[in-house]
Amino acid sequence: MPIDLRPRPLTLVAVLVSIVSGIALGIVAHHRLDPPTNSLAGELETFAMVMRQIHDNYVDPLDERVMMDDAIAGVMKRLDPHSSFLDRAALSELTEQTTGKFGGIGVELTLEEGRLTVIAPIDESPAALAGIHAGDVILDVDGELLSDITMDDAVRLLRGAAGTSVALTLDRPSAQRTLHVELTRAIVNVGSVRSRVLEPGIGYLRVSQFQNTTGQEVAKAIAGSPQNMDRCAGWYSICGTIPGRSAGLGGSGRCIPHRGSHRLHQGSSAIIRASVQRQWRRSVAGGTAGRTHQQGLGVRI
């Protein structure tokens, strides 16, 4: 007997009922989501209602933490380009940067044409003690080839708890050979101030970034200088004149009050040069947006 393939009226009715129900639900939901007031509390209540509707009615399971982080990141985008939202990992990383202490191998790295390249090992660090040189290229970490790596990935792979080990394969172009080294991570203390006397009466003080200890480091550099350095304009120009934000140096602004005690003497002259190395960011702690290791800039790991 032939099978009747014509659409049944009952099916069409069911489809129409589903569409009408969806429209009605949307109208009810829209009515319920009207904010009770124009206050911030009312807007937050609306947002909470939207999240509940999604949680209760969306067809697929969702990661609510990711959704919340994305929503907050969207709010931050309405602000200036220098405002961002940091997740817990990024906040921890920023804290390490501003304190100058972290668990790692003790090397400053950059990305050159997609290759993780050593700028310089940090003095007395595991990398320095293992004989890693400036210009070395890291090819793999614990057997994982570094193809199209980002600096965030490099931080994740190379930093870690003090006492843990990591194996590296390095290309040393200067010697045209490949090296294999195994390092034990340690707490790396990174200073933010370097200084030297260029010639009598002229000093050079380099602030690589503003950390919690930068003010003390500047004071120590000045206190440890020769007697005639109290006439040296070079020492005082940076700490007396350049605040953290306008210098374009990333890090903590809490060292800035120290600058008041290191001012130019009357009659002194100074030449000031500020190189913008990192973008200053006003940050909100807690979310997933705002990871910014700028490519081409040195990152200490």
C-alpha cells in the first residue's frame, strides 16, 4: 500500500504553537527585563535577569565564568584604550612584575620573527649559571616545539615554582650548534634601576620599569655614588622629574612618592630621555581580558 507523505495538519499546528509560544516568551521576558529604575542597581538587576534567562533556557551548557568575564571586558572596552580587565593569572603576573620577584629561569626574552630569542640572562640566575648567552634561540621546552609561540605561552612554559626543573633545547647561531640544558627554577629577583658614572660630573641612571622597590633602588644608587656625584645632574633627572605614567614605563606607581627626595639642585642642568617600552594600563583585577605581552619587547622569565 502506498505511503502518504503529505504533511499532516497536526504537525503544522505544533510548529505554529511553538513559534507563537516563543514570541510570547520573548514578550514576557522583555517585560520582565525592564529595569525598575535608571540607577546602577537597576541596571545590575537587569543584567542578573539576563544571565538567569540564559542559564535556565539556553539549549547548550555554558561556562558562566567565561561569560561574566567577557561581559566585564565588554564594559571595559567602552573606556579608554589603556583600561583593561585582568584575570587571576594576569594579575599574578602583574604582581610579579611590580615586586620584581618570580619563580623562573632568569632570562630576558623577546620574539624575533616568531623565534623566542634571549636578550640577556639575569646575573646569578639559573639561566646565567647554565651558560645561556644573549642571542640564543629557544627551540623547545620539555620536548614541546615552540612553533608560532606567543610571549604569554613562553611565560606559561618557562616560569614555575622554585625547585622545579625544565629542559631546553637552544640554537646558538654564533657557534652554529644546538645545546641541551636542564635548569632548576629559582626565585629571580629583578632590579629596575641600573646606574654608572659616564665621566666626572655626569652620571647615568636607567629605570627599566617602575616597581615597588624602584624608589629605594634609586636612593641606594645615589647613596652609593662617589662623593662628587651630588653634583651629577644625570642621577637626579629621572627620579626628580619623570613620573611613572608620563615616562611610559609599565609597573607600579607606588614608587613615585620617593621622587620627592631626589630633586635637582639649584643651578644643575639635566638631559632627560624617556623611552616608551610598555604601555601604562589602569587595570581591574579579576577577569580574562587584557593579557598584553607586547611582541618585540623584553620579558623577564
